[in-house]
Amino acid sequence: MAEKDPIKVCVTGAAGQIAYSLLYQVAKGQVFGDDQPIILTLLDIPPMMPVLQGVVMELDDCAFSLLREVIPTSDEAVAFKDIDAAMLVGAMPRREGMERKDLLAANVKIFKSQGKSLDANAKKTVKVVVVGNPANTNALICKKYAPSIPAENFSCLTRLDQNRAKAQIAGRVGVTIDSVKNVIIWGNHSSTQFPDVSHGTVSVKGTAVPVSEAVKDDNWIKNEFIKTVQQRGAAVIKARKLSSAMSAAKATGDHMRDWFKGTPQGEYTSMGIVSDGSYGIEAGLVYSFPVTIDKSGKYTIVQGLEVDTFAREKMDATANELKQEMTTALEVCSD
Ligand code: NAD
Ligand code: LMR
């Protein structure tokens, strides 16, 4: 069979921690497919260019069969030229004791600039995932400054939270990770997010049962489980003195793979996307919803899930935090 044409993929923050794990997955074919040749553009800031050269040397030395070209640069216009996919990782990470929104003023301007440059340089079909924090609001700003690219092409990463939630449930029940399905992350990638297992299932000895039936402890689900997932990023920072990187890179790859290839039959996944008003969430906010994705890469928000009073309160609390972040971000970007 004839070889596919290469796709052009940009990773920003390419000299940083997350990129170091992410680039391997992308170049190895674990994200876009093992028959999909890749041209990589790698963006970082000018002082990091010597470090980035080292990363490029390592990419060469990995001898990846699918990697056709690597373009390291500190110029957004070069990095975004005609790209099909953008993984916007480059931003300051938080340190111990900070909330992710504390990064807002420092990071949001990066996404204003990159939104403008994507608008001017990327393909109009580009799929963008924002990883740099505060991820939802950075994605909102990026989209705002890229008006010629459809809103549905912008997303932010909440797959890490979903993976964390699945791991907690699998560990509690004593099953493998793939036995846990349809765990949802609603809202912000922050400590107000709502990890929701009320529509999820666990496969026990081949039969899918509701998570609550498998866990048999509603108090744990409503308290310790939710708090553990909400605080997992902070727990990793406390332990590593650095923010999560290997797991963040894995989740970024998972997010993009599902977005390009589709979600498995009968399963949904969570993505921060521009709200269309579903579930009463203000249109325009970048909010994490459960979605299914078809083979052509089009996502649809899962509709009709029952929302009880407990869930409603949590979904609204995280939406309110996002509204406040949006107001602050728009102020920061207005000068
Ligand atoms: P890092 O400090 O190791 O790397 C960040 C890189 O971004 C650095 O090389 C830096 O020079 C570069 N950078 C800074 N400004 C840039 C710009 N304008 N353009 C291009 N590159 C730029 O940090 P990291 O651990 O890789 O984390 C990156 C971001 O991802 C942080 O904001 C972190 O909080 C966030 N993060 C998000 C999630 C998530 O689930 N959404 C998970 C983990 C980390
Ligand atoms: C994470 O969830 O690990 C990242 O968002 C890093 C952080 O600041 O928590």
C-alpha cells in the first residue's frame, strides 16, 4: 500500500518536561497511528534553543521510522505553518502551594499570541489541545484570538483527570484499568473539577456493573475519591517537587489519538471543549464534557445523562470558577 502523506504536528514547550515524554509517543506512532508519517515542529522560547537542540539530537538518535522532519524554532509563525495538530504544552508550571489559576496572568498572554499566530499560519482544520495551565482558560483565549479557525477545533486536556479517576476506581475494586469505562470529568482542570462515576461501569468477571455497585461505598465515592482526583496534581508536585509529566504526556497522547481516530464503540471520553450550552453550562466557556468522537474526528457531547442535585451543585461550582477565570483572563489580555 502507498505510504500516507505526512501530517505536521507542533509541540510547544518542546524543551520541557512533558514534551520529553510526549515527543517519543508522537514520533513512535502511538498517537496518530503506526502507519502515519510525521513532520514535527518544536516551539520553545529563545533561551531554551540550546536545550531544544539536545532534544532534536535525541529524536534523531531514536531512529523513528515515521519521523520525516524535525523543525526546532522559537518563531510561532514557523512552528504553526500549515500544521494539522497542535499540542500547546509550553507555559509555566505551578509549584507547591499554588493553585493552577495562580498561573493565569503569567500564562494567558502566551495563548493570546499563539491564538493569533495559529489563525494566521495553521491549517483551518488544525486540532488544538491546550495542556499549559490554567488549561481551560488558556484554550478559551487561544480560540478567541483565532477567529478563522472553528471553535470546535480547540480543546483542553482533562484526560489526565479521567485517567486518574479510572485508576482510583480500578485500584479500589481490584480490576484492571480497562475494566473501568465512562468515568466523566466535568468542568475545569482544577481543584473544582467534578469527577463523576454515576454513569460509569466496571467489568467484573466479564459483566459490566455500575461503578457504585462495584465499589459498594457511596461515601468513599462522594468524598475521598473526588478529593483525591481533584488534588492529584498537587500531590504529585508535593512528592516530585515538579508537576506531573509522564502521566500528562500519556494523557495528551490519549486525547489526540481519540480525537483523530475516534472513541471506542460504547465509550465516551472527557475533553475540555467550547460549551454550546449543553447541561446548562454557559455557552463559550471551555468546559470538560463527556464526548463521543467518530472516525472522521468529529466529537459530539453525550446528551441526556441524568444530573442529580449533588452533581448539579458540583457542575455549577466548577462553571462559576471558569467564569471568574474568563473575566480575569480577558482583563489581562485587553492591554
Ligand atoms: P516545563 O517548565 O518543564 O516546560 C515548559 C516549557 O515551556 C519550557 O521549556 C519553557 O521554556 C516553555 N515555554 C514557556 N513559554 C513558552 C512560549 N511562549 N512558547 C513556547 N514554549 C514556551 O513545564 P512542564 O512540566 O512541561 O509543564 C508545562 C505546562 O503544562 C505547565 O503549565 C503545567 O502546569 C501544565 N500541565 C498541565 C496538565 C494538564 O493536565 N492540563 C498536566 C501537567 C502539566
Ligand atoms: C496536573 O494536574 O498534574 C497538572 O495540571 C499540574 C498541576 O499544576 O497540577
